[in-house]
Amino acid sequence: MKQIISASVTPFGEDGKLDLESAARLYELGLSHELDGFFILGSMGEWALLTEEEKCALAECACATIGAKAKVLLGISDTGMPGILRNMETLSHLKHSHWTVMVPGGWAGPGDPVRYIHKIADEADRPLYLYYIPGVNGVNLTSVQFGEILAHPKIAGVKNSSGSIRIRKELLFLKKEVDFELFEGEEWGIDEALIGGCDGAVAGFGSTGGKLMKAIARRVDAGEFDNARESQFKLIGLFHKIYGSDAGWWCAGQKYALKYMGIISSHTTRVDSQGELPEVCKSIIRECIDANRELLF
């Protein structure tokens, strides 16, 4: 069965403080759509803009709300190895299924990415997913390096957010020899990825579009590929309206949608580039939700 995992947003109140009541409602919405898991403290969750105390409080809320009903992937990304290991230690008391990590880039990045990722896995007390997003951290891996990384027994799989068909195909080819889970991280290609052999998708639009993403997975499981493609186009249509056609409102837009849906209390975000959502964008989002309620609720 193909898995759909929501890379969840982090709700804040109008005062900018962490809003755990909204977070719990968000997870309950995903559970009502029978999502297979939730990725907490990822890029969509604004992990780099949270304090250590906020990360712990949000993770505790997620684990308490979701429990054993679905996978809970906790992000432990940081600007360097000490922070990654500290995050892992801080959250290790929680009952969750997997760690997820994006390797830091730039001068703080790994000289040898295989050794770096294996060091994290060596310290892990449960399975680890590699969040592969070279467009953000600049860490590009070869097919040989992927094979070496995935040979580690604690590395369970890859969230591939490279947007590269070549990388996806290389990883699918590697799955013939190595047992690991491969998740598509780009909302635009969920149908193709699942039809092609990926185990599921982990995507940021899952907070709002999880129901439709799950419908794509079910249709692929049933062999209804044309219907899956049609659902994929509907997902892209929602994405354009809520994120903006250029994904310019990827955080504020989705949060405003969730606020309008009555799930979270505010569309406040700490991402400076998002600024205040223009009224014209709010109007487009409201019209989109009103016209597509059956796809979202």
C-alpha cells in the first residue's frame, strides 16, 4: 500500500507564539483523512525558526495526538552535527517511529556525506529517513553514495525532494538491490512517482491537500492510473490557488487556507520572505476552498 505522509506546518497564534491547540486539530484532520504519517519539524514546519523548547513542545503534542494511529517522523535537522545530535537526544524520550534529517550545507556541511550520515545513524535509537533536498542545502549525492548510505541498517529510506526525474529513477533502480523506502517529496509528481514504484509521498501540501493526496495513492494501489492522474491535476490546481502559481506563498498561503477552513487560529509565519499575505491572494484562497470543499474535508 502506498503511503501518504504530511509534512506538517507549525501553527502560531496571532501573538506569534506556538499554538498547540491548533496543531492538535491539524493532526486530527490528517488522521480523519487516514494519512499514513506526519513529518514534524521539517522545512514546512519552519524548524530553523523554532526554539529548542518549542520543538520539544510541538513534538510532544504530535506524539500525544497521533499516538500509534500513524507514523510520526520527527525532524532533527540543524546547522551542524552537534545540533543534530542534541535534537535527537532532546526528543529521544518520545514515542515516535522515525527520525528525519536534512544534512547541513555550506561550510558546515559534510566533507564526506556518507560518513556524516552514517555518524548520525550510528547515534540513532530508531530508524532514520534521509531528507534529500539539494536545492536547499547544496549537498548532491551520486548513485554510488546513495547505495553506501542506504547500506547502513538504521537508514530506513529517503524523502526525495530533488525534483529530479533522474535522481528518482536512480533511487528506484537502487531499490532492486537495497531494501529501503522511497518517498516522493514534490507535490507535482506524486502520481508518476507512485505509479513508477515509490513507496509513498512526504509533501508539505499534505496539511491542506492530504485527502486528495490519499485519493491518488488509493487509485494507484487499485491500478486506476488514469483516475490517479486526474486527481493529480486537481491537486496541482489547488496548489496553484493556495501556494500561488509560482509557489510564492508556500507557507502563508497554506496557513491562511487552514485558518479559513477552521483548523488553525492564525496564518502567522516566521518566514520573513512571506510577509503579509495580500488581500487578493486571500480572496483567491477563500474562493478555492469554497469551490473544493469535498476535496479538502
